[in-house]
Amino acid sequence: MKIAVLGAGAAGLAAGLSLRDRGTDVTVFDAAPRPGGKLASLRKDGFLLESAAIGLLDRHGDLAPLCARLKLELLAARPGARFVQRAGVVRKFGPGVFTLRELLGAARLPFTRRAPGPQETVLDYFQRRAGPAGAFVADAIQTGVYAGDPARLEMASAFPSLGQRARRPLSSFAGGLQELVDAFARELGPALRLNARVRAVSSDLQSGRASSLPQPRSAGTLPRGAGQPRDASAGSPGFMLSLDDGELHVDRIICALPAPAAAALFPALAPHLALFESAPLALVHFDIDGPGPQSFGLLAPGQPVPGLLFPSALWPGRAPAGRALVTAIVGSVRHPAAAALPDDALAALARGHLARTLHLEVQAPLHITRWPQAIPQPRPGHAQRLAALERALPAGVLLAGAWYRGVSVLDCLRQGRRAAEAIHAT
Ligand SMILES: Cc1cc2nc3c(=O)[nH]c(=O)nc-3n(C[C@H](O)[C@H](O)[C@H](O)COP(=O)(O)OP(=O)(O)OC[C@H]3O[C@@H](n4cnc5c(N)ncnc54)[C@H](O)[C@@H]3O)c2cc1C
């Protein structure tokens, strides 16, 4: 059986390696000249800059087996306080952020462990749990992950394991998250094909002339996290992939592409995929003279610069001696135009925010990274939309990726592994 994995982001790399480790004939295709998708670490003037994720937070015990398999050594982040900006004032995130009325309101609420209801928003969930203080808690927590709007995120889908304590501190590697990408690429070897955009997917009737995909199966779906229609890989006639250098027959496909790219290849899924939206973000990296703030970062919920990160305070090797690195995250669901500003205006916005909040003066940015579709947003109704999408999924196609069942790198790796397991189970 020949399997194609479309996309070599975190989800596609994990799917590819899982299949290869089981002895399956698999090829991972990526349009880009390098693997990793959004994951990339760039070296510039002695700084180590991350293009997207800066660290991994392990709530499911995934990291130890992953690092053993890839022969990687984790680097735990140094502890660093998290700061928030509320009503223009910067404070350490803790009780001091809230008014006495809010703290009393939270204390008076009966303790309840009731799980989030279907379609309950992040805002409603935290207000139910913490009263008036809940609105700010909800916004601060979602800002750090989604750069979204707490009233437009579905709690059960956005934070399915919030109550679960992380098994390790935030972790990365000496060479940044690029080490993870490089290790996958090394292990995949010739099973990874770069500069290989998949242009079209058609059903395969051996002649290669067919243009329509197999009909969707009417199966139910597995429980949350299992991730695929039960018979997604049963009875498929196979597929023909169109690449720039020719066509290729495969028996099964794991589609680990962003939703818009998946929609272009699977028109029958396009109306479903169009419903998954993302927050746009730009990352502006600055060089600070001196040690810089010894903190994790600063969240400013609802602001056009919702986050500041200090990677050089967390890990060694992120900045040259005597200097520090600060990464400003610009944009969000509520400020999409900020992420699209021209470079000069973007840098000016980030510098103004640094000066106002932390009295830090910085020069021209070291580097700017833009992600028009940075972080997928599980809106209220996300679980239902996934169920409808899975009912329309052609037999033999499995899905994985940040927009599907979890945005973190470890969520994406897990989805890739599970898609590979689902293929092997049939
Ligand atoms: C600014 C930012 C900060 C983040 N911070 C963190 C963090 O600290 N911790 C964390 O855990 N997560 C973080 N994340 C989330 C995480 O980095 C991403 O969700 C994850 O890396 C996405 O992986 P993916 O596999 O879904 O796809 P992607 O990385 O989007 O990869 C998709 C791949 O598909 C390829 N492709 C597209 N079309 C085609 C085609 N037709 N044919 C072949 N290939 C194609 C692309 O070239 C790309 O390589 C952050 C994300 C961003 C943007």
C-alpha cells in the first residue's frame, strides 16, 4: 500500500515518520524548499529567531518518547514570570491584576467542576467559573494561544486539556525548534520530497483519466481525538496526485495542509473548510542592548500588539553576550489590519508598545515574519463543523493539522501519528 502525506509541517512530518517506522511505503510532499511549515529557526547576527512556535508544552507525556525516537535533547525554559497589561497597567499575572470586587465575586461562587457545555465560549466558561474576573482571565489565557476573541472561541475545542498540568516546563532545543524539524527530515530521508507542490488530486481508475473523487462514506466518527471517520481508509479505489513533474498513484492520503490549501485540492470539502478561520499575525524581532527583562513575556489582551516574548531570558543561545532578544507579536482576530501593516509601520507600532509598556527603546527590527493565516480559531460550533466535514470526507483521505484538532506543535504531531495509526488499523 502506498501512502502520500500532503504537507511537511509538524502534522505531516509526524504522520510520515509514524508510517515509515511501521515499514509502510510513504512519501511526504511539501511545496516549500524546506520542511517544517511554520516551524523554523533563523540565525541572524548571533540571534536565534523562531518563525512561529517558540516552545513545547507537554500535557500528554508525548515529549519523552518523541525525543528518544529522534535522539534529541530537550532544553527546559528557565522559570520566568508572566506579565499582563490591564487598563494600561502592567502587572505580574496573579491576584494583583484583579479588583477586590472581582476577587470577592470569584470567592463567593460555588466550586464546580462542570465541564464546558457544547458550544460554550471561552468567555462564558471563565465567567461561570470565576465571575466578573473571568472575562479578563479568559482573554489573557486565549490571547497567549489563539490571539483571538474569547467570545468567539469554543471552550471544549480550544482548551480540551486545560485542567491537565504540563508534565514538563516549556521546552525547546539548543538549536531552537529547527532541531525538531531537522531530526524528522533526517529520519524520513528520501521519503521526504521538497519543492513538490501537489497541484491536484483525482480518483484513480488506473487510467489516470478520472477527475472525480470517491464518494463520501456515511460512517459515524470516532470519539474526539481519534480524529478520523471509522472507515476512512476502507474500500478506496486510490488516487492520482498531480505534481509539477508528473503524476503518481497512491492508495491513501493523509492531508496535513492548512485548510485553504486542502480546500483547493478537495473541492467537495471546500464549503466545509471555508468555515475554519485563522488569526493573522506578524512577528517583529528586536535586539535589546543589555540583559533585557528576565521574564517569559507580556500579554496585552485586546491590543494590536497582544504579546511580547523574551526568548533569550528563557533559553541560552538566543542572543549574543550582553544583548537580549524580544519578539513582538502583532495582529490578532480583533486587529487583523495591524498584522498587515507595511514593515515600517509594523515596526513603529511594536516599538511604541515596547516603549509604553516596558520603557524599552529598540532600534530597527532584526527580522519580521508574517503569517496571514497564523493560528486557526475553533469557533463555537467547531465540533459540529468537524463532524460535518468528516461525513463529507472521501474514503481513503485522512486529515491532520492545526485547524483540525489542536493548534500546538504537540497537538499537530499527535494528529499526524493518529492518522498514521488509523491507516495501519485498517
Ligand atoms: C506566531 C506563532 C506562534 C506559535 N507559537 C507556538 C508555541 O509557542 N507553541 C506551540 O506548540 N505552537 C505554537 N504555534 C502553533 C504551531 O506552530 C502551528 O500550529 C503548527 O506548527 C502548524 O503545523 P501544521 O502541521 O498544521 O502545518 P503548517 O506548519 O502550516 O505546514 C503546512 C505545510 O503544507 C505545505 N503545503 C501547502 N500547500 C501545499 C501543497 N499544495 N502541496 C504540498 N505542500 C503544501 C506548506 O508548504 C507547509 O509546509 C504558533 C504558531 C504561530 C503562527
